[in-house]
Amino acid sequence: MTETIVLAYSGGLDTSVATKWLQEERGYDVVCLLADLGNQPDVDSARERGLKAGALSVDVVDAREDFLRYFAFPALAANALYQGGYPLATALGRPLIAKLLVDRAREVGASAVAHGCTGKGNDQVRFDLAIRALGPDLTIVGTARENLMTRDQAIEYAARFSIPVETTVESPYSTDENLWGRSIECGVLEDPWVEPPEEIYAWTRHLQETPAESDYVTIGFERGTPVSLDGDRLSPVPLVERLNDLAGRHGIGRIDMVEDRLVGIKSREIYEAPAAVALMEAHRALEALTLSRRQRAFKERVAQEYAELIYEGLWFTAQHQDLAAYIQSTQRHVTGEVRVRLARAGAVAVGRQAPRSLYSHELATYGEGDRYDQTAAQGFIAIWGLPVQLQAEQQLLRQPGDPKTLATPNQPAPDNGADG
């Protein structure tokens, strides 16, 4: 009896070729799973390509709402940016697709699952680790890293089996997108000295083509989750779609960075993430009102760990559960509104308000109504600075009380005239 395999299918060149390759070279009956995370503008064409490649079925799952609510928005609550720049759009989508793969494999009685990730990228790790966590009994086939086809060979393979694909030799870029962001690599982008050509961008305008006038948008949050734009309460998908369009018109969200891949190589990556960048700016501004100084400082350290965990494919781990619980706790008072100015490739928070804000006008003002007791400052400074003064007097001054004789680190020993 022929075994069944469920393939994570995108409708593009690599997975269309993989559909046929799994039949011809591995002898599987192939079920294609197309998870729509906001990256499938033409589902019907993708399904047709899969069926022409010989799939038993091409099952489409609309996972956009789940992706934003349970993956992207928790990362937003953490302020997670890999190496300070990447909003982790692709990395966040992989564990969800892996879960859907395992679920579908159980439904159809498949013994294996497959993906089209190359052996040089991070996605293979994210898929494999998530599948091992959720379906350790399933065989995993990485089609691209096992068939080792070049891009030209894949195009030739598709032509040989009459599989219609859109990629050509003249369009060498590799892209991946979902509602949280779009990534572009390959081609001339592999030279980090070369400025990205304008043709690679699809969601953002060039600076010279952005509107002359600024736009302002008010983003509402509840417990760290975006829930409204300009007072209109929206579910996650239309909220992010609308903000992607609005911020993208102003050229917001272009990211050009060289990042350290998990597999040990550096890679030049281009991203477009208009909504993610604008929401991150707004969320940080609201946290500045509602979190204490120590909460903010510690949360920055957690954000780095959380971003690396996502990037490295460790979503379904106890470490993620622990970090997620802490982040959720920090968001219990992060409710309010932030007004963001969108202009000239920049999203800037220019106003913020929260019902449980820690900002007190009566304490901050220098004008009338000031209720800050400035006379208390002298005593506070004396106690706070006592260890500083004591150490200076006992250890840092050669002659206590003389500020001109402060010792400096690595000071050479005094010359006492000895011959040595």
C-alpha cells in the first residue's frame, strides 16, 4: 500500500516541483496543504498547479486570524525583533504551518510530512523542530535539501512534467510573505554592497513617491494587543491589512540587514513590514506610560531572548511557555491609545494615553499644580550617593578630599627611583 505524505505547499516553484518529486522519486501519494497566512492572493491558481503536479488534493486552510492572534501579536507584546531589526514574520509563520501539517497528517492517516526548505536556511530547522515536538512519530522529508536541484534545474523539472510556474530565470528573487511581513533574497541582493533595486519592493513606496503630507493614525490596544484604528474596532486581519496599506504608502517598513542565520552563515535579507513597524512603535510608546522602569529594563532583555527563540525554531518548548507567561503578565495594564505620525518612511508616536498610566502631570510639571516635594531630593541624594562617597574617600582618592588626585584604572606604579 502506498504511503501518504502531507506537503507544506505554497504554490510556488519549489513546492510545485516537490509535489511531483515526492511521487516520482519517493513513491508517496501526496496531499498538499496550503496554509494562507496572508500570502495567497490567488488560491485557485495555486490549487490548480498542485493538482496538475499530481497531488491527491490541495487543501487550503485560512489561518490568517490564528497567525496574527496567536503568533504575531504575542511577538508584538514582547517587542521581539531579531538582532534589532527583523520582525520575524517568516519565522513566526513556520510553527503554525508545522502544526497544521501534523493535524492534517493525523486526519488523512499519513506517515510523513514534507517541506520545501533548503539546507542553507533557517526554515528547515523551524519546521523540523516543530514537527518533532508535535508529531515525533512522523517521517520528515526536506525536499529541497534532499533533491539538491538548482533553481534552473527546478524550472526545467517543472517544464518536463508540464507544471505551470511563474518563476523564470530572469526573475531570480526568492520571496516569502504573510500578513506580518515580506522577505526578499537571492539575485543581486547576495552582494551586501549593492543597493536593493526598487523592483524588489511590493508593499512600500520609494521615499520620493510618498505623500507630501503626513498621515496620523490612532491605534488602540487592550492588554498589549492592537484592537482598533482611529476608533474603529477591528479584528486582527483587517487591522493589519489596513495598516500595511497606510504605512506602506509612506514608505514605512523597509529593512535591509545582514543577519546571522542559525545554520552558521551570514545572510543579507530585505524585509517589508509596514504594519509591524508601526505597531511596534505604538506598542513601545504605550508601554513607556504603563510599565515601571524596572519592568521595561528587564523586558528588553526578555525581548531579545524571545526573538532568538522564535528565530531558532523553539516555539513549541517549555522555555517559550515560560517567557510567554511573563510577557502576558507585563501586558495586563498596557491598554490605551497611541497617535502615530506616518511620514517619509518613518512611524513616530506623537501622542499616547492610558487609563492606568504611571505618568502623573502633577508630578512632572514645572508649572502650577506641581505637587512634587523638591525639598526631599537632598536627603534622597545623600542616602543614594553614600556608597559612592564612601568608596571615593577610602579607595579612589590618593589623598582623601582632594578631587585632583583621583586614581585612574591601570595607573602605572609610581617611579621611586630604583634601578629595577
